[in-house]
Amino acid sequence: LGGDNFTQAIADRLGLPMDAAEDEKKQNARIFMDLVNQPADDTFGMFGDNAQPADAGISSVFDVDLAAPLPPSLYSDNSASAEGGEEAAGDNPFDISYDNPFDTPAETPAAPAPAAVDNTPVPEDPKTTRQKEVFYAINPVLGEFVMELQRSIDYFRSRYPTENIDQIILCGGSALIGNLSEYVQYQTGLTAVVADPFAGVNVTARQVSLDARAQMAPALAVAMGLAVRDAVLGAGR
């Protein structure tokens, strides 16, 4: 499994030719870690029915939680009946009296109306929406990719039980898929990094900027290895 599998998945899912799917992979391929192990909606037609179960929450006015605490009493805390069943003096809620019969209590000012809450959902950025479409397209391939990787890890450990695997280095152009190293590390439990064959090389090419070189670096791992081999072998001859 490699970069072509991701490109083919994008082409099949989004109905694009391979060259357009390759551009989509370079521009919009990104792994949303918060969606990896969580059920997603069926916006893009990939997942099954995620409807809530019929018994989720209270579905009827007759569904009452008997364990819930009772509502507060209509009377104040001091309205408990006196001993012998007689009401405590002055606690009758219907007994309204004033010192002056012509005095009426001042009207309590009305509480201000609560501020209106705008529940209108914020529209998602079109770039993010497209990235999610591409993510759902490559998600099955990601699962197969990690499965193949785990098989290699298990095979190595079975052959060399006293050795440790310290790090996974991802190379190739598709290693630049957003969050791919984080995804591999999360699934395998091993540290994963994107290869940079220029890390220990002093490059002074004026035709290539640092940003362009960083974008090309993972795809040039094999070329760099061949160049180093030829340099070493040539120096030893």
C-alpha cells in the first residue's frame, strides 16, 4: 500500500480522474484525529444509519424519573406545621395583612427579558468541508495501511524478540498527508515522524526555497539514498 492507493480512493469516492485526485490529495488530504474513532454523520454517504435509539432520553410526557428529587415546596422553609397539626403563626400563604389597610406593597419591577440566543449554526469553512470529504475517501485505505504496518511490526518482533522498534519513519510524497504521523503513532503506539533526508545535509541550492525543499523532502528519500551510496562507493574506489 502506498500513495497511489490514497489517490485511487479519492478518485473513486469523488468521481475524479487520477490527475485531479492527485491534486486533491496534495492540497486537501488531512486526517481529522477527532473523527478517527467517533461515529460520523452520513453527510458523504460513507457510514451507516446513526440515528439515535428510540428510547434515548424521555420520549413521552408520562416518562418520569421516580428517583429524581421532588420539586421544592410551595411554602417557605418555616412553613412546617406546628406540633399538634396547627399551622405556625404567620405562615399561612393566604394570610395577607398590612399594618395600614390603605398601604399596598410597592410593585416589584419586572425582571428584564432574557437576551435572545442565536442558535443558528455557524457555517463550516469550505476548505474544511472539502478536507473532510477527502478524509472520508481515504479513511478505509488508512485502516488497511495501518494493518499492513502492524503486520510488519509483529513479524519483526517475532523474529527478533530481544530487539526494540524505536521509531517509524514515513517517506514518500504521501507522507505529507496532514496528521499522518500522528495517526500512525496513535494506532501503533510507536513514535512516528516524517522523513527529512536533508536534515544532515548542507544544501545551498539557490533554485529551491526552503519551503519547496521541505515539501519535496519525503519524496526524495530514495534519490538521496542513491546519491549517498554513489558518493560513498565512489570515494572508496
